[in-house]
Amino acid sequence: MPIARPKPNDPRAEASAADVAGGADPASKAASGTVGSTKSSGLSRYLPILVLLAALATAYMLGLHRYLSLQAFLDSRDVLKEWVSANVFLSGLGFILLYAGLVAVSFPAASLVTVASGFLFGWLIGGTLTVIGATLGATILFLAARTAFGDVLRKKSGGAIARFAAGFRDDAFAYLLILRLTPVLPFFVVNVAPAFFDVTLGTYVVTTFLGIIPGSMVYAFLGSGLDQALVNAGENDVSIGDLVTPEMTIALVGLAALAILGVVLKKTVLRKRAA
């Protein structure tokens, strides 16, 4: 019986012949494609956090830490205040973006910039701008950290990380809100820790926004009394200690009350968990 042969111009025959001639193995091709896509996926997971680290390094190389100091702010306070008064909307938007960037790259200037917001915008508007900017920046950092490190640290969690996990597992909303209200842990730690566990984006954003309102308002109120502090300091260099005027005692009492509130809430949640 004659054997059916593919037509000379059959594209399938030509492709098959080319594969055989080139020694191509379909299984090898599939495996190679899978490995390539896996490597690409792995690199893309770390890209957001690498971008933030590069931004932080760039900020230091450009000398941003020298401009975001108390003395540098005081030297240019009059110019800044005039510009803010003449460009309220633009300056407010710029402040939000600046604060978000500082928080996203964990630049150590949050307290100073919050104090400056109270001086430039007044404690209510300044505190509000701070809350918006801080929430935006913290959310960016949360998403970047969750993409890069979440799976790895979940597999290797232990010690302090395990204790964090228990709190988030039992009641993520209440636990994260307490961490925000209690000014004990560094802001960076509270920003990143939820990324290691199954905290939803909605829970993170809402608890961050609500939890940082009291502290932001207190620091902004501290900055609103800067003019009086400058009068008290006279010709001397101004330090953070000079901001503690009689009026600013209210702000310090507010911070103390905030710490006590956080402890009380934490004990309440722990008691309910034990019951």
C-alpha cells in the first residue's frame, strides 16, 4: 500500500522538518519558556521595592537630608510661608506629594515635616494634609513590601514576626489600629509589618488613615506655635526644645494621652482574645 506523504508545500511538514533538523525538542522548548517566565516574574516582584530603595539613595546623594532639617526650615520659613499664602492649592498638593514620597522611601523626617505643616498651613489644615500624604506613602510602601517579601517571610516567620501574625489573624483591623495609635513602634515597622501577612488593602488604608490622625494633629499643633517659640529663642539657634512653650504643653499632654489610649485598647483586645 502506498504511504501518504505530505505535500512539498505543506507548512506543517516544513516546520516539522525544521524542528528535526535543528534538533528542537518541543518539551525542551516548553520548559525553557516556563523557566524564562518564572525568572521574569521573580524579578518583577522585587522591582517596586528596588525602585523605592533607589529613590532613598538618590535623596541622600542629592543632599535632601540637609534641606529637611529644623535649621534649614527656620532659615527659609518666611519665604515658604509667603509662597504658601500665594499658592494655597498648589502648595497643599505639593506638600501631600512630598510627604507621601518621604514615607514611601522611609526618609527620617516625618516629625519635622509634620511640625512644619502646622506652621505653614495651620494645625487643622496642616494635620489633614499630613494624614493624607502619610496614608498615601504608607500604602505605596505596603504594596511594594507585600509584592517583594510577603511570601518569603510568611514561610520563615518566627519570634516577633509570629506575634504580629497572631494579632493580624485574630482581628487585623483592631490590631493595626492599635499599632497606629500607640506611638511606640517606629512608623516604618508598622507600615511594613502588615505586608507580611494577609491584611487586605482596604483594612490597611482605613486603619492607617484613622490611626495617624491624633498624632498628626498633635505635631501640627506643635508647629502652629513656632512663631512664639522663635520669639522665646531670640537670636539663639532654635531647637525642638524651644517649641515647648506653655501653649505647646497641650500638645505634649495629647501625645501622652495617645500613648495611654493605645495601651488601654491593646489590653482590651488581649483580654477579649483570651476570653
